[in-house]
Amino acid sequence: MTQTTRAPRAARKPKPEGQWKVDGREPLNPNEVFKQADDGLNVRARIEEIYSREGFDSIDPNDLHGRFRWWGLYTQRKPGIDGGKTGSLSDAELEDKYFMMRVRLDGGALTREQLRVLGQISADFARDSADVTDRQNIQYHWIRVEDVPEIWRRLEAAGLDTVEACGDVPRVVLGSPLAGVAADEIIDPTPVIEQIKREFIGSPEFSNLPRKYKTAITGHPSLDVVHEINDCAFVGVVHPELGPGYDLWVGGALSVVPFLGKRLGAFVTEEQVPEVWKGVTSIFRDYGYRRLRNRARLKFLVQDWGPEKFRAVLQDEYLGYELADGPAPARSATPGDHVGVHRQKDGRFYIGVAPRVGRVSGQKLLALADVMAKYGSDRLRTTPHQKLVLLDIEEADVENAVADLEALDLQARPSAFRRSTVACTGIEYCKLAIVETKQTASDTIDELERRLDGVELPQPISLHINGCPNSCARIQTADIGLKGQLLPTDDGGQRPGYQVHLGGGLTDDTRAEAELGRTVRGLKVYADDLADYVERLVRRFLAQRTDNETFAEW
Ligand code: SF4
């Protein structure tokens, strides 16, 4: 038998990923088409001149479901649509004619007067709604497009804005809530956060990125900005020769495919931070994947390139110089949520309080501003843990201030459960949600406080609740993470519940290294049974733990 030799098959050309520097700028999906057709930032003029005058029905769909985000606006879910319908209804069927509006608070920094403006806007235009998000923003609901220009006018008169609060852009820059305040601060990130905001936010240079882009900057040793899950993060360290500066991390993000950020091993001086941020962001813009939305975050490029190549491209193509090698951040010795009463470097005190899973209200914000005025505090910070920190309280006023805050249900000495529970928006307003989150979380906190009253926990056990597989509440970084879904019942129906993830956490005072929580096969819990489940788990941990064992180690 004669053997025929087959001609070698020509190597198949890899599919273009939509990387601008490699594949050109031909848009490869509908989002890229609308972004290229007109910059998202340009929608503001249409909102002011057309949509706010002619009303919701006049809004072009590409603006409504696309470009509005560039100014912090999303349509919200129509009340009463159950989670089983999510994904099967059109936007028009699922959405209300109202908006969620996100006000970006870079570094989480607010003055008392800005707080009053935020509270009054909520009272006047948002049916008194306001949430402190886990990215230090304030979010309203029930906003009408007719009111948006007046809201912007009031925000901007107070030095606040909604620019690039959502969309494929550089979102709010997380910053240490103790910036410039803490006695043990390594470096104050305020100047670099302000410079990044001033020079690059709202600039057409970065208003069309492949996907959202998140930044975090801290100079506090408690590692208080969840740096491992940001696209670009700067973490305060001390270089043995160059002094205080930052350690650079890239490519962290959660969602359905979570990755922790990677250290590049590069030390960044304070002066270098804005141009290094610009370089990393430019790499994302130029080399990020724009074919598939679910592969567009910077994390996928970082996974493919690895930290060495990423650093080389940053230095060779964007900076034109080499960064010094630098040390990694030390393990945190204190919790990064800043709850409680603590002394500042100037001798005054800051008070960190825990609202219920970030939910406040316009009236509560106004009342909080009154408390601040009573004790002479002009500064407030939001935190990436849905907490609030009042600054500059005199020692003699601390206990009275704590009592006044308690009267607003803003607790400076909360239970372990109130302190460490985080919940996303959920089915109340979010169009992607499958189940309810905030009320379930709040009820669960009440139940656990009652049932485990007097039970001493060695440290808080974090409970994070999402309303769908996205991870706005960072479920993979919690001791107990809950992913919302509908669960089958014995009678063939469905009930709201959660897939359980266990054992996650970022680097903090209880764990040396960040770890992503894992799903436990078949471990799901109905929403109604959540308190029972957590109580059982906590009691088992307390009964089984050996000396000094943390929940993370158990
Ligand atoms: Fe909405 Fe899902 Fe994000 Fe919750 S996790 S806010 S339900 S997208």
C-alpha cells in the first residue's frame, strides 16, 4: 500500500481580538460600534438640550443603553418583575422610565457642605434614596431625565460630578479614607488622586476603553482600598533608598471570571504616579481586547502577557524609562474598614460608622451633616466597605458624637455581623438581578445579632451578597460569599436563594495573602434560611477552631 503524504496545513491566522495597536480600529461588536460612532461624553449636550425637555421617550436607544453611562446614568428595573424573568425580557420590558444616578467621589472625600448638597438632591429628586457603594460612590434611584440638568448644576456648584461614573472609562479612583489623616500613613495619596482626576477624567484620551477600568490608591498600611481587585492599583511602600512611594499592581477584577491583580515588582515615586497611571491605562486602550465583551477587561491581557511583558511594554512603549524595583506591601496589622473611634495624627479623632449594608437616605445624609456641624467636623469619607468616616472630632466630643450617630442608626461599635456584611443593589433596582439582596442582608444581620447575642467572635466573619453572578458585592473575597440565583423547590417551583462561596478574602489583618473563595459543590441556601445557615456555620467554627485559628484558616 502506498502512503500519500498530506501537505502541511497552513497555520490558521488567529482571530483578531480588536486590539487597536495590533488589529486596527474596525469595531468588532455593537458596543464598539456605538462608542466609535460618537464619544459617550457627547451625550451630555443632548441630555441638556433635548432629552430633559422632551422626556424619556425621546431618548435614542444607543444613548439610553450606552452613552448615558458615561455620565453616571443607568435605567433602573421596573418594580415587581421577578428574578425568573431577568434575561428573557427586553430592556424596554424590564426597565422603568427612571434612572439610577452614580455620583463619583474620588478618594471617597466629601466636605460637610457637599454632604448637604447630596442629601438635598436625594430629598428633592430621588425619593430620598441614597446608597453608599463599595466603590466609595453615592448612588441615587428614581431620577427623572427632566431633573438631570438641575442635579448636575447643584452637584457641580458644590465641586461634585457624575462624569465617567459608569461606562467603558476610568471609573472613580478609590482612595484611602484616612488620606492625610492617619498617624501611621506611609504616604498621602490625595495629590495624585486629584491630579489623575484633573488631567484624565472626562478627557477624550480615555473615554473609549475596551471596558470599565478601576483604579485604587492607598498609602495606609491597613491596605484599605481592596487593591488586589482593581485594574490598576498603587499601594504605599517604603523603598530602602528612594523613601515612601507606591508598589504597582495591575489586572485585578472579579465578576464571573475573577483574577487577583499582579504585582509588577515596580516602585513608583509620587511624581511618577500620574504618568504611570496614564501608561497602564493607555496599554489597556491600545492593546485591550475589543472583540468579546466578556474578555475585554484588562485582567485578560495581563493573564496572557504576564507581569514581565506588561512591565516591559509599559516602560519601553509608554514611559521611555525603567521603573526601580521595589518592595511588596507589608501585611496589614489593623482592619481596613476604619470602623470605630481612632486618634488622628493631629490628636483629634475619626469615627468610622457602619450604615446597614451601605443604605442611607437623603434625610439621613442631612442629619449626618447636622451632627458634623454640631461637633465642628467639616470632612467625611466614604469607604470601599460601604462605611462612613467622620474626621476631626475633638476628644471631649467623641462619646456624644458616637451617641448622636447611633441615634441615626450609624453605629461606631456595630456587631460583627453589621460590620462585615456587604450587599449589592439587587432586584430592587438592578436590571441584571435575579434575587433581592439589601433587605435580606439587613434582616439576616438583625437575626444573627439576636441569636448570637453575647457570642464572642475572634474577628468579624465577612458576608457578601450578590443578586446575580456578577460580583458587585465582591463575593469571592468574603469568608462567606453568596451568589444570587433561583433554587428549585420540592414541589417543582423555584425560590430565591444563593450559591455559597467559602474561604475568600483580601490581604488584611486576618490573612497574609488574598485568596478567592470557592464554591462548595451543591452548597446552596434559600434566602429565607440564610440566618440559619450562617448561625450553624459560625457555631461550628467556634466549636472546632483550635487556639487563635481564624475563620480563614479553619
Ligand atoms: Fe446588579 Fe448583579 Fe451587580 Fe448585584 S451583582 S448590582 S444584581 S449586576
